[in-house]
Amino acid sequence: LGLHCIGAKIGDNAPVGSVFKGRQKVADHYSLLPPEDQQTNLITTRILRLRGIEPELNAIPGHNAWERYVYIHGTNREAQLGTPFSAGCVLLANAPLIELFDLVEEGVLVWVTLD
């Protein structure tokens, strides 16, 4: 939670629905993965990697959003958006994520809240 900045943009021009693991594209679309992999919440389309910038909240060593690999990213489970199923990332539908990705630059501030 709190104030972050976009520390890295990953996936520029990747196909919609592409899959990332370890911030590397591993498939052009989640439908190309084995069915058991498709049942999980995948990191798809684009990644906006967050860096916590509040020293007493989200930039604490060992708890920093950057160190914990907290992202804004797409998902193959768009029907579940609005329900708790993320491991801590901010999930967006793939099309709006591309729009956001194209609008923002690294360093842009992001406020993360539960409201």
C-alpha cells in the first residue's frame, strides 16, 4: 500500500495475452500453455514494476515492493477481476493495461490503496 513509482516497464509490444515469468516473455499467449498452467493467475501482456518509496511503509528492506516483485500486470483470469486472487500484485484487464502502459513513463507516481 502507499506511494510507489513505476520502476520498470516490461513487455512493450508483446502480444495481448503473452505470458511472463521472471520478467521474461515465455509464451505468445496463455492458451499455448498446458491446461494446468492456464488455471493459475498468470502475468500477462505487460508489467509495470512498482518501487515502494515510503521509507516506513513500502520501502523497508525486505518488504520493498521492488524487492518483492510487486507489479501492475495483466491476467488470464479477467473474469475474476474484483475478487481477491492475486498474490499481492495489482491486476488489470489486458486491454486497459496496454493503454496505461503506453500513457505512463518510468518514475510516474502510483498510489496503491484498498479503497
